[in-house]
Amino acid sequence: MEFWKFMFVPTILFMVIVAPMWITMHYRSVSRSSRSLNREDRESIEHMLETVDKLTDRIGTLESILDVDHSDWRQQVSREERDKE
């Protein structure tokens, strides 16, 4: 019985003070680590950005070809957009 009396106060202190702080700090560190991108995510984003750059270049090339072949294509597109509204 003496052992339980001896352990009662430290157990209560642990549960009231240490355990909540421990749990709070643990989940705060988990949250911080999940916010940053891992290596695979960074590589995926870089790949997507490269694809976007290639597509932008292709669109520019297509527009320049259309400007040479059909000089009034931009006016036709803008008229079609106005007609839809």
C-alpha cells in the first residue's frame, strides 16, 4: 500500500502536466513535417513545370504559324467568344 501512495502524486502530475505537453509537441512536430514537400513531390512539380513550359512554347509556335497562314484568326476567335456570351 505504501508503494501506491508513493506513486499516486507523480502519476497525477505526469497525467496533468507532462502527458498533454508531450502529446501537443508530438502532433506539432508531425504537422510541421507534413507541411514540407518530399523529394517525389518536388520532382513531380518540376516535371509539371517543364511540361507547362513546353506547352507554352508549342502554343506560341502554333500562333505564329496561324498568324502567317491565316492573319485574321484572332478576330474570328474573339467574334466567336462574343457570340457565345
